[in-house]
Amino acid sequence: MNTKKYYLLLLPALLFLVGCSPFSKMASRNQIGKEDALVLISNEPLKLRSVTYADFEFAGNRQELKKITPEKPAFRDVLLYARTYHPPYDYYLLLNAKAPSHPDYILKDTLIAGNKITLAISKTASEEDVKFISRKFAALKSPAQP
């Protein structure tokens, strides 16, 4: 096969791989910090701010996700992926996802600065953890909101 044909075949494959990322472009703007004994998650352009337990590992792109889990993401439009192992469960924050659904996740939506943010938390999470993460998720708001 000559070089020109090789590149003609390779280019669409690369575009397909790059264009099919399950992560939102805004995921690159996530910041992970600390607040008291918790982890602070924020995304300034989206006016998103929340806290979660400190035992989570986080991913905002495909490379980080591969370090945490070999599984493919259960959703598209992922803003943040979080996984803990004690007990084992995960959750996603999705940005403007179009009708997300999955039988293994509890879904909760909220609007922040005009963007729909969906929390998808694994049904394997303890009831206490679901309540805590949902409460903190529900508390997300931009500084301009009451």
C-alpha cells in the first residue's frame, strides 16, 4: 500500500477516535482541591462547585479514566467521573446530556448558569452516600443564584 492511501485511511480513524471522546470539552476546566476534610470540585466557567468524600479518584479525560478503571464510560457528555473502592461505586457529572439513562444509576438533574448538570450515581452506593452526594450536588449554584 502506498503512503498516500495509508494516510487517507489513517486520518478518518484518528478523527473518529478524537471526536468520540465521552468527556465534555469543559471537563478540562475542572479543578480538584480540598475543603476541610472533603474534596472540592469546581469548574469556574460553568459556575459549578461542590464537595465530596476524600476517598474518590477523579477523571476529566480518557487518559485519567483509564488509570482508574478499564471499563468504558456508561455515559457521554461526562464532565467528571469519580470512583471509590470502600465500598466500591462510582458517579458521573454530565453536562447538558441528552436524555441520559442507565439501569445501574440513579439520575438527578439541576440547572446551573443555564446548563443542565446531571448527577448519575451508582445504585451500589450506600443509602447514606447517595444522600450525601445528592445533597451536595443539589447545593451546587452559581454565586449569582440565591
